[in-house]
Amino acid sequence: MSSRHEKEKGVNVQVLLRCRPFSDDELRNNAPQVVTCNEYQREVSVSQNIAGKHIDRNFMFDKSGPNGELPPGAGVIPRAVKQIFDNLEGQCAEYSVKVTFLELYNEEITDLLAPDEISKIALEEKQKKQLPLMEDGKGGVLVNQKMMKSTLIKDLYGEIERLKTEVYAAREKNGVYIPKERYYQEESERKAMGDQIEQMTVTMENHQKKTEELQGKYNDQVQQCCALSNKLDATQKDLDSTTKLLSNTEDELRLCKYSLKERDFIISEQKKAENALAHQACVLRADLEKSQKDNASLFLKIAREDKLNADNRSTVNTFTFDLTQQLNTISSSLVASVSRQKEHLQCVENICNSFLQIHDKAHVELKQKVSSSRALYVSHFEAVQNVVHLHKAGSNAALEELSALASCNSQSIEAFLAAEAVEVKSVFNDLHDILSSHQGEMAHLARELRQRFIASTEHLTSTSESIHGCVDKILEESKRLKCHATQVDEIQMKSIAEFRNSYEEQSKSEAEKLIADMTSLVSKCMLRQKEMVEAKLDSLKDSAIGNKIFLDGHVSTIDGITTDLKRKWQDSFTHADSSFKENADFSAAKHCRMELLMQRCGSSADTALTRWQTMQESLNGMGKQNSLAIDAHVRNMHYSNEQHDAEIESARELVEEDIKRNSDDIIQCFDGLSEQEKSSVSEVLSTSKEHSETIQNLLNDHSQQSACIEQHAIDTFGQKYADYEPTGMTPVRSEPDILGKETIESLRAVPMEALQEEFRENHPFESFHAKQVWPQVAPREPLSEIN
């Protein structure tokens, strides 16, 4: 059902139907069944040809039940017609009813009660004359046509772009004043239109031949209908004679029923008049008794209410006097409480002022002590700075002496290195033999590398030949696969064509045998089967074509891959061959270069060895002398640093004593200040405590007074003041319904002659006859689904 709802979302007109079961007449006549229900699968299937449109759909249902108040054979149309006739009979007017069943589907109107050809022609004329609003100026249909604003804007932009291209082409003036692309497109469209027209002419000729065949079949059916109409006329005559006899008997029965109904009407009117008189007398007696009781209860209630009002007035006066006294006492207590609070606040203000004065004085003293300690600290720091300057001067002198000693040491080392530079050459004589042996080993290594390069080249050549052979085999197999695919495709297409031809021949032969009795049924069945077979054959054909395309593409990709692989392998083989040759040349050149370097290294190593030994001994001696001089100089600097440390330590001790003394003074000052603050805070707390006690007393007094007032009000208005309580016997005021003379006279019994005349005026014999006669209803066609 989800797909059905999705389709119906885009449709503005929806038709809902109620399907009824077949009647007994339809079951006896074997009427064609349009709707079939499957209760197990809960499915409804529809299949019928209506106005040239074939319907074959399945619906799912989830509810079912009895039809209701009408008989099972009644559907939507009989119910509607019955309601129309009931309304017209209730109005007692003459009427005539005409019914037309129309179908609106795909912007076409179809008359369902007329033959196909007549309904289409008549409704096309009606649509052109009576529905001009469904057509625009060009004759196009506008029913259910809705355009979005964005779609219109998009169309306008497309039209503007097309006009721009035409203007640009006209400005160029190349002989054709439209764009070339558009000119080529229109030419291709004209050619396609010509081909379509030729195809349509061929199809029209085929349809004309089919129409002539159907016309012959239609003539045969008309002859059969004429024979059946003659039989129907004879049956109609017999039915008319029987109907006349039945109508005479019904007239006599109707006259008897009319007289009986007239007597019953007279008797009922007499009984109504008698019952109305008795009822009116009982009503008048009950009203009189009720009025007497109401008057007595009203007088008692008025006396009780006057007494209650006097008692309430005295109670209110005493309550006002007591309330005034209590309010005066509350006001006096509030005035006393306010005066006491003002005194407490004045005391708190004095304490705060004295605290501020003490705090300002302590602040000034603290500022003076801080300034004196600052000056003392500055003098001590100046003394420390002088000691540091002396230490700096001594360190600079020691460093100058150390730099002079280092310069003398470097000059002596340079002179020694210059003298011993000639003797270094003898050091590398021992290394010459070792380097010569290494040179022989390098030559042996180069020969081995050359042999391995040659072996790897031969192996690479054999590998490339085997790969070429494999690629050639893959190409041959792909060609064989392509040939096999073409053969299989030809065999499948041939089998599909043979099956289609054999099925068409067999279906034509079966249709010619059965077309005499069931033309419409067989044509629909064969058409449906043919469509199913054609759809299946088309799917098989499409799958075969798809397989062939897939195999062709696969073979082509394999060919491309093999050719590409072969080409890449040849390129890599040539590149590897050239790289092998280049590596061999490079190794030979590097071997020669290594021999030269080994010779040079041998000569250099001989000279460096002996020179290194003599240089090591001389440097050791010079290092011992320099270390002794530097040790002496460091001892002197260490002694001077110890003296400076002692001076700094003494200065630090003096500073610590001064700082300790000043800090003790500041701490004592703050201790005295904190004691004064504590005393002030204690006084403020005691004052605030007294104030809170005063407020609590005021609160207690006020609560007691308010409780007394509340209790007094409860006693006054809850116990002494009494409201009027109804007893439940208050009478309800009611206006007496006085009857007039005309009403009293109407209660009398009407004479028999007048009642007979009234009955005959309201119920004439002709209307009674019309209600009792049931019209003869011709059997109608069963209901069927339209859309």
C-alpha cells in the first residue's frame, strides 16, 4: 500500500468506492465478476475493461463488516436514489429525475451508461461547449495544472539565454541568424519528426485493417441482438396482461384499507379530547394547594429574618468599640519601641567614631616606623655594595694574570709544533704495507662483482623471455573467449526469435478457435499472456546483450592489460640492462680511484705516526708546567674569596639584628591596635544584642495584640454574628398559566362529520394510492470500479 499512497500524493482528484456482493439475479445470470476478494491473503483484485481502458490491480484491505440497514444487494447508488425520492415525497411536489454517470480520468470525461463510441463523441462536444474554462488560448487543458514560482523563473531564465544567443548570432551576420548549435539541433529534430511520421502512417494502416475486422464482428453481434429483442417483446406482452389483473385486485384492497383508516382516525380524536379535559382539571387543583402552602411559609420566614437583623446590628457596634481600644494600645507600644531603638543606634554611632579615631592614630605611628626602618635598610645595603665592589676588583686582577700565563703557554706550543712538523712524515711508513695489502683485496672484490653482474644479466634475459611467452598465451585465450561469446550470443538470439515466432503462431491458432464464443475475454487473456511473454523475452534479450557487452569489455580490458604489461616489461628490461652496464663501468672507475687514494693514505700515515709520538711527549711536559702555575694562582684567589665572604657575613649579621628589632616594634604596635579593636567590637556586639532583645519584645507584644484581635474577631463574627439560614421550604415563584376561552372551547369533542372531512382533506384517496403502488424496476447492471 505504500507505493499506492506515494502515487496518489501527486493526484488532486481521488475516487473512493464501496464494493457490494453479487445479488441472486447476477449469480443466476453468471455476470462478469470485476472484483474478487481473497480473505486468507486479505487482498482485493480488480480486472475489467471500462471505456477502452484496462484495469488490473491488487489492493490490500484490513477491515470488513456487514452492510448495515439496507439489504445486502444495495450499494451506494440505490442508497443515494432512495434518499432523493424520500426528500421529494416529503415535499408533496411533482418531480422528474434524470441520472447520468460520468467518469473524470486523465483529463477525459466518459459517460458510463452509453456505448463507447457514442459517449466519447457526445462528451467531446459537451466538453468543448460547456467547459471553456478547461482550455487556454492555445487549446491546451488546464485541469489540475499547478506551476511553482521557481519553475516559472527557471523557464524565463532559459528563454532569456536563448534570446541572447539569437541576438549574438544576428550581430555576427554569418548568413543564419540563429546559433549554429540550435540550427543543427532543429535539423536533427526535423529528421526525427519525419521518421516518426512514417512510422505513424504504417501503424495507422495496421489499425485501419484491425478496425475493418472488428466492424464485421460487430455486425454479427447486432443480428444476434435483434433476435433476442423479438423474444423479449413476446415476454413483455405476457407480463402486461398479468400486471392488469394484479392492479384491479390491488384497487379493491386499497379502498377497504382507506375506510378502516378513516374510522380509526375518528376514534383517536375523540379519545384525545376526553384525556385533555381530565388532565387540565387535575393540574388546576394541584396549583391551588401549592399556592396556599407557599403563603404560610413566607410569613414565618419574614418574622425570623427581622429578629436576626437586630441581633447582628448590636454585635457589630460592640466589635467596633473593642477594636478601637486595641489599636490604640498597639500604637503606643510601637512609639515606645521606636524611641528605644533610636537610643541604641546613637550609642552604636558613638562607638564607631571612637574606633575610627584610634585607628587613624595607629596608622600614623605605623607609617613613621616604616619610614625609619626603610632608611636603615638603605644604609646597610650601601655597605654591602661597597664590599662587593672590592671583591670585583680583586677578581679582575687575578683573571688578568691568568690570561697572561695562557698566552705564554700558546706561544710555546706553536713554536714546538713548527719544529716537529718535518718529523711527522716518518710516522706513516708503517701504514704503507697495510694499505698495499688492502689494494690487492679491492682488486679481487671488483673481479667478483663483475662476474655476479654478468650472471644476473643472463637470469634477467631468461625471465623476460618466459614472461613474453605467457603474455602471448593470454592474448590467444582472450581471442578464443571473444569468439565463444559471439557464438553464444548468436545462438541465444536465434532461440529467442524462434520461440517468439512459435508462440505467436500457436496463440493465433488458439484465438481463431475460441473467438466465436468469448471474443472479449479471450482477447484480454491472450493480450495479457502476450505482454507477459514479450516482457520475458525482452528481459532475456537484454540479459544476453548485457552479457555480450560485459564479455566484450572484459576481453578488451584483458587485451589492453596484456599489451601494456608487455610494453612496460620491455621498457624495464632495457632500463635494467643499461643500468647493469652503467654500474659495471662505475665500479671499475671507483676501483681505480680507490687504488690511488690508498697509495696517498699510505704515504700520509707514515709521516704522521712518528710525529704524533714526539708531539705527545712534549705536550705532556708543557701541560705539567702550566698546571703548576695555574694551581698557585687559584690558591691565591681562593684565599681572597674567603676574606670577602667573612666581610659579607658580618654585614649580614648586622642587618638581621636591625630587621629583628624593627619587626618586634611593628608587631607590638599591631597587638595593641588589635586589643583596642576587640574591645570596640565587643561593645558593638553588646549593643546589637540589646537591640535584638528590644525588637524581640516588640515582636512578642505585637503578636499577642494581633492574636487578641483575631480571637475577638472570631468570637464576634463566628459566634455572635448570625446569618440568615434558609429552612429549605422557600416557595418558588411561578406565573399561573391562565387558559383562554378559545383554548377551553378547543378541548371539546369535534362532531363526526367534521372529523371525516378533516381526514379526507389531509389524506386523499389518490395520495394513499400513490404511496401503496411500487414501481416496476428494471434489472440494472452490477456496480464496478471506475478508477
